[in-house]
Amino acid sequence: MKYFQLVLLILILASLLAISFFLYKIVQNKPVMDNNVVLESSPTPVATVVVTPTIPTLTPSVTPTSAQKAGNVSGKICYPGEGIPPLKIYLQNTTTNAVLVQSTSQNQNSYSFSNVIPGTYYAFAYVKGGNLGGDYSPAVPCGLSVNCTDHKPIAVNVVSGSSLTNIDICDWYGQPSDVPAQPQQ
């Protein structure tokens, strides 16, 4: 959806630029050329045009309508040690704080949530019975090197019928405050 908003913004800006150019030529009383056709302008502007673009704000819904389909979220599970302990994997809606949760078993290296209601979510995990948490953060696509310093969770957008893959919960290296709080179940 962000791609659509970016394209819409570019089209609006291009239109504003064309209108500004045309109005500039009219004010300067210079002919405007278009494919070898000369459009003459009057010496005095007839009207002033002010264009204020309105870009719609799209707010994700947390309850599907009949036109919406649930989405899927999946990824790898990593852990900084010998093997992967049993974890609780969470998808937390950033608007409502509603949580989807699943438990993993020892050395389980992937997870998958299906029937996820469209919306924006954080993907994170906690060691079962512990306080250590990890998440899907900018450090994960960065490669988890020492140069990757942003450990705050990435908000992933689930849209109707989408399947988000590679939402890998592999960042266990930030501060405890970087991972969303463990939901009380």
C-alpha cells in the first residue's frame, strides 16, 4: 500500500509542476509550446489557480470486512546459542495491541501464523519461562553485524490475502526495551 501512496504522491507532484509551468508562462505572457502548437495567453491573467493536493490517510482495519481476506506471516527463528530453546512467538497488532501467540518446541527454526487479520504487527519472541526476548528488527535484514545498530521492531503490514515471508525473528542483541513487552497470558 505504501508503494501505491508513493506513486500517487509522485503523480500529484508532477501535475503540480506542469500546472505551475503553464501558469508561469501565462503570467510571463509567453506562448506555451506543445507538439508544435502555440497556445497564446492573454496579457492579463484571468484567474489564479491554487491547487492543494490531498493525500488520503489509510488506516488499517483490525476487523476484516466481507471484501477482506486474512493474511499469513512466517519466518525463521534464530537464537544466539547452542540450539533454539522453546519459545513463545507473538504477533502484536500495533493499533489494538491484540496478540496472536504460538509456542515452539526445542530447536524449532521457523514459525507461521495463518488467518492474520489485516493490520500492522510486530513479530517477536520470548524464551518460555524467561525474560529474554528477540524480534524482527532492521538489524535482521542488515545482516546482524556490529554495524547494524537499530534493534527496534519493524512494523509489518498484513494486507488482505497477503503472505508475508522472511519475517525472521533473529535479533536477540538489542536492549531489553527494544523488544515489545511480553504479553501477559
